[in-house]
Amino acid sequence: MKEANKRRIREKVGVVTSDKMQKTIVVSVGRVTQHPVFNKVIRKFSKFKAHDEKNEAKVGDKVRIRETRPLSRDKCWRLVEILVKQK
């Protein structure tokens, strides 16, 4: 009996930091961790390149991205929706 692929689709929410490329945005996703020695709360950020087919996201927009198959050397995320539009 074949079992269906139960891979969890990963989604992240972040802020667009660059939209200078064609059909590609750079999204900065933040997380909060605690320093292992000093127990101070630290904010860390990761940057992901995401596919934006219609070039609709602009710098400062809060967006949701979803993991997908590799689209280029370092782009394996795509834009799902724009949550908050920057003025």
C-alpha cells in the first residue's frame, strides 16, 4: 500500500527588503532567541529570495511566503499573499 507524501508545507511571514530584481523579492524573516550564556533575548534575521510573478510586492510590505521547488540557484520560495501594504 502506497503512503501519500506527508511533507509539511513551510510558510513564513516577513518584510520585503528588496524588489530590484525582476520577478524576485528578498524577504527578511525575524525570530527571537535567547543567548545560551547571558540569557539575553536576541532578535535574529534570515533573508529569503522569493518568486513574485506579477512584481506586486514593494519594499516595506509584510508578506507570506511558501516553500516550493527550486526555481533558481538560491530561490526556492514563492509569494503567497501580501498581508500589509506599505504606503
